[in-house]
Amino acid sequence: MSTSVSQAFASAFTTTFIGMLFSWMVYGGTIAQILYYFQNYPKDKIRVKIFVLFLFALDTVKEITVCNALWYRVVSNRGNVLAAEFWTPSDYTVWVFSALAIVFVQWFYIHNIWILSRNPWLRILLTAFAVALTLMALAASFAMVYETNLAQTSTEESETLVFAHLLVPSRLQSVTELATNVYISLSLIFILHGSKSGFRTTDNMISKLITFVVNRGLVLFVLQLLEVVLYNAGQLGDTRSSLFYYPSSTININTALIVWA
């Protein structure tokens, strides 16, 4: 294998591999939180347990397909630059399950907005807009998968035109996910701050919840902002944003599991 081929493969796949590695590391946190939850909260409601297991299943399927995608590139097609850039069924699965995981975590926090809101009209307004944002991001994710499949099977259009079709859904997906998480964080902070009653014990608990929401929002904001900036700053086919894309859904799941664990 020539040095030029090795360098080309490394250039095409290095950031993606690091993103996958980061995702596996965070998945270890998912497993730890699942074990801790079921050991310490065996009497929780069955619907809560089902939702926790559902999030774990989404993350597990995603990580398995990430491993399969890595095996295809590094072992089965080692040194093949085209294999590093070509989407496999595992890549489609990763994208779909990542989108679903993020949406279900966001719906969990939107459900909390609905429960905590005292004003019925404000409750409807806040949750309706948040749900609309999540559905927009989910639709953009599915459109990205569809357009990618068309791009790889198309023989009539130029490569530049094909990749240009991918920019709209991919940018819309990343931007709406970022906007949704910012919106959810600000909504929860607003509702929790308005729930303070003047009693020290209650207010201290609310302050801790606000701190958690702020910390969660900052972590996801930085992660998703870097993903958006790198994706939009790069040229067509630039993979630097995958450094933050792969662990994104797993980090979202961890922010939900930590509420119970």
C-alpha cells in the first residue's frame, strides 16, 4: 500500500474515527447510568423503566452500527479511500437512530415543560413550538438520509450538484437541533425561576434544577455549535464535523438518564 493512499485514507477517515471513539467512551457512561438506575430505583414506575430501556436500546443499536461501519472501512476495506467516503447501511442506521435518540430526549424535556408550566396558554405555546422544532429536525434528518442515498446511486448529475442537494437538509437538521436545545433550556429556566416560592428548602431544590439545566444546555450548545460551525465552514465532503456528530446523541441520552440516576 503506497504512502499516498494511506495518507488519503487517513485524511478522509481520521476525524470520523475520533468521533466514533469519543462516542464509545460516552456510551460507557450510558451503561454505567443504566446499571446504577436499576440497582438503586427498582420501585420506579414501569413506564419510566420502559423509557429508560428504550433510550438505552436506541443508543446500543447506534453504537453497534458504528462498530460495523468502522469494521467495513478499517478491516474489510483497509486503505480504500472510496470506502471511507461511501455510506453503508450501517451509516444510514447510525444517522436515523441518532436522530431518533435526540428527538426522544428532547420530547422528555418538553414533557417536563408541559408538566411544570402553570399557565395553560403558556404551556401550549411553549410545548407546541418546541415540538415543531423537533419534528423539523427529525424531518431534515430523514431527508438527509434520502438525499445521501440518491447521491450515491445517481449517475446523471455531477458530484458537485449532488452534494449541493445534501447541504439544505444537513444544515437544517444541525441548526434546528441546536435551536431546539437552546429553546428547551431557556424555557425550563424561565419556568423554574418563576416557580420559586420563598421557602428556602424548595428554592434551594429549584436552584439546583436550574443549575443542572444551565450546565446541560451549555454542554449541548458548545457541542452542537462546533458541529454546525465545522460543517458549514468546510468544503463539500468535509468530515471534521463528525468529530462532534457521533457522540452528540449519546451525550443527549446521558443528560436524560442522569435525571433518574
